[in-house]
Amino acid sequence: MNVYIIGVGLIGGSLALDMQHEFKNCTIYGIDQQEEHLQEAINLGIIQKKAELKDVTNADIVVVSIPVDVSVDLIPEVLNLVSDNCLVIDVGSTKTQICQAIEQHPKRRNFLATHPIAGTEFSGPKAALRNLYKGKTNIICEVEKTAFKLQEKALDIFSKLGMRIRYMDPKSHDKHIAYVSHLSHISSFMLGKTVIEKEKNERDIFDMAGSGFASTVRLAKSSPAMWTPIFEQNKDNVIETLEEYIQNLQHFKQLLEEHKFSEIYSEMENTNHIKQILTGIQEVKLS
Amino acid sequence: MNVYIIGVGLIGGSLALDMQHEFKNCTIYGIDQQEEHLQEAINLGIIQKKAELKDVTNADIVVVSIPVDVSVDLIPEVLNLVSDNCLVIDVGSTKTQICQAIEQHPKRRNFLATHPIAGTEFSGPKAALRNLYKGKTNIICEVEKTAFKLQEKALDIFSKLGMRIRYMDPKSHDKHIAYVSHLSHISSFMLGKTVIEKEKNERDIFDMAGSGFASTVRLAKSSPAMWTPIFEQNKDNVIETLEEYIQNLQHFKQLLEEHKFSEIYSEMENTNHIKQILTGIQEVKLS
């Protein structure tokens, strides 16, 4: 089985590591714009061989794990090249634009739109991890548009990687993920920014930071190259979540200003049940 | 050595566990408004004996680890009761009001104002952990107002617990800690609220949440009883940080609305150096 990973970073690299382990007969080829990433991926045992885009004619499976703006342009090209039996999997964090981009493609049935909810704040081949996907959710969009036997092939892989599957339409995916992923990244980046701005004059601040701060700003380490196109593609949904978040913060500030501390208590108490909601979501500790 | 812990929760309980281990000759007495907490603390081996406030006449060390509003009223009473050689340590998250409250107390020299930057989002005796303080920062305020030999006693304990010490005046402490701790709690609570509000209608959202979301909302599990009085005592500083945070979020939203994605890229890139800043702060993974 010839597996081509386009983009040998955290997501593609982790997938390659698990697939090598689960499928004894597979050869992993890496394609990446950055030559040093390919070499690093070989040294780390993530891929076996370097390849170029034109080589995917020979692929059984192609995984596209690159920034979502590049995917929209590249995936139609990949579909042009691959054989009739090849499965092309996209793993990006937004699903509407990519599904639209290949809607009319003659090889639409070779394509599967997925979003594995897994990752860390790090990027590049060094960030790849074995078992990153174990116990995680994979959201599959427009499954009915993929050929039966390629659906089957994909589900077999995801099952061997230990993922649970949820089916969703691309628009609902993008709307919901704005709340539980995209907004978290913005809140974290802006928290980091607020404190760094202060720190310019107050060098002692970070000496006072504890694990709580580290946890809330962890996502501010994420890659701008990966996240800028995500925010661009999901702009409308992200703006909506951001408005609601800012409103809630303003309301909290107003309660402080008006000295309404019993209401502040209630605000926190009502949100405490996030404990139950989060049960089962494991925090990744890598910093 | 008779050690009295007033408030046998996460902070006081963890301190009790470490002190038992480091000082073989110490007896730990627990004082707590909640009888079931005391019983639990005995069952968990956190304290050896239950006690009442009047018993602190007999104490060598009293640690006050209760909500900061209660501390302000209780610490003067504790100082009234203790002997001349007793060290009374406060470990609350705000320092200005408590330092003011005991400024003129005849036993001011028996008191040491500290803030160990350690903790988790959990509370109560069950949350107590051995080695919680190892490698963590302890901020000591107005050290010059504590008697020499009691300073020495306290530093010996903190050193055995593995803490590094930073000296600071109470006003600077409260101003800086608003950025690296109090603001993180609000950003986390309001992020949790925003997503929970949405989830009322959209039951599927939490199935899509990953480790990034879990990390950014972790602090939203924190105790309202502990945090409401912290926000109240540090109201002015907290409002200031919140204003700056909201401004940064609004600016980010505006960049989205105006489709300025190269500026969004720069915003994230500039904040990325939080990586270096956070090196050395360990995230606590307990959820």
C-alpha cells in the first residue's frame, strides 16, 4: 500500500507514524514544500521516501495535511493525478470551502473530507506523535459523496488509529468548531498579547505566572501559518463567536464595576458545570 | 512543632502533606468551618487532629488558607490569640487588603504575607497534593515587617518545600497578579460560558471539543467561593486588565471584519514568543 502524506508536520506526521505501525505492508512517501522537513521526517522515521506531487499517480492513499488555503488549491490537482482506486483524505480544520472546491470534480468520489480533533500547539515533523489520534473524534463531512469502498478503506484506517467517528455537514462543522476550537485559539492569543504588552514595562510579571496561566495561553504557541487561513475561511462564524465572547466579558466587567459580587459568584457557579462536560476530554501536556 | 492549618483545602492541605514529610516532629491540627472537610482531611492523612480557633494559643505555626475575604477578618483574631513566638502565614491570592488589615496590629511582627503561585482548578481536602509547591514561586510581601527569627522559620519551610522566593510590595503583587492569574480565570470562565450558552441549542458541540478547548477552559472549574472575594479585593486592577484584554479582542475582530489577514498573521506571530516566556512554567494536568 502506497501512502502519500502531503505536509509532514504534526497532523500528517502523526498519521504516518500510526499507519506504519498498523499496516505492515505500507510504504509512506512524504511530500512537503520544505526540503528540510522531508529530511527531518526521514530521520525521525515518519516517512520512508521523499516524493513529488506528480508521483501520487502511484498512490493508494493520499493524506493532505497542509494549511487550509493551500488545500483548496492543491486537492483538485491531486484528484486530477490519482488513479480511480485512490483515496484522498483531507484533514483540515475547516470543511465548507474545500467541499465546495471539489464539488464538481470528476473524481469527487475519491475524496473524503475529515477533521480529526487532535493536535497540540506545536508544528513540524518533530511535533508528530504516535497515538495522537487514539480516543479522539474524527468528523467526516459529506460521507455519501465518497465511493463506498473508499469510505470503507478510510473507516478501517480510522478504526485502527482508535478514533470515533461523527458525521456532519460541512456548514454545521464550521459553525460548531468555531466555538470549541477557533475561539479558544483567539482567546488564548489575545490573553498572551495582553500580558506580553504589559510585560514590556514590567519584567517581573512572568516570574509570577503559574500553571493556570500556562494552560490558558498554551494555544498562543500555535502556528500563524496554519491558523491565519483557518480564520479566513471561517471568518463569519469566528466573528459571531468572538462577538458573544466579548459581550460576556463586558458583562462580567460591568458586574465588577457595579460591585455585584453575588452575580459574579453565580456567573462562575453556572459555568462550573463545564467540569462534567469536559469529562473525557484529555488535556495534552507538552509544554 | 504544632502546626495549625486553618482551611484544609487544596492549598492548606498540600502544605500540611509536605510539612509532615519534611518535619518529622510536627503535629498538624486542622481548623475548618466544614466538619466534613476536617473528617476527610483526617481520613486522607492530611491532618492529625481537629482543632478550634481558640486552640491556636498553643501553635508554633498557623497557616491561614481560606477565602481572602474571611482572612481579612480572621487573621487579626488569630494574631490576638497566638503566642509571641508563633508564625502566622497567610497564603491568599491578594495581598494589599490583608497587609492593611493587620498594619497596626500589636502582633504584626508575627505575621508573614505570602502567595505561593501553585494550585489546580480543584478544591477541598481531596484536591491536596504532595509536592504541589516544588519548583514553584512564593511571593512574600513586606518581609521587613516580620520578626527576623520568624522570617527565618518561614524561609526554612519554603526551602524544604522546594519553593523559590520573590519579594514584592503588596500593591505591585496585586497589580501584576491580575495579569497572570486573575485575568486568565475570567477569560476561561467567559469562554466556558460562551460555549455552554451555545450548547443549550446545539448538543453536538462538546463532542467536537478537543484538548485545546479543555486547556483554555480548565480554570472555569475553579471555586466561586474562592474567586469571588479575590476579584472583589483586586477589583480595580482586574478591571484594568479586562479592559486591555477586551480591546485586544475587539481589535482582532476588526481585523477579521476588514479582511486584514496579514495583520492577523503578525498578531499571532508576535504572540508566539510566549513559548520562550513560558519555558519553565509547567502545566498541571489533572482533569
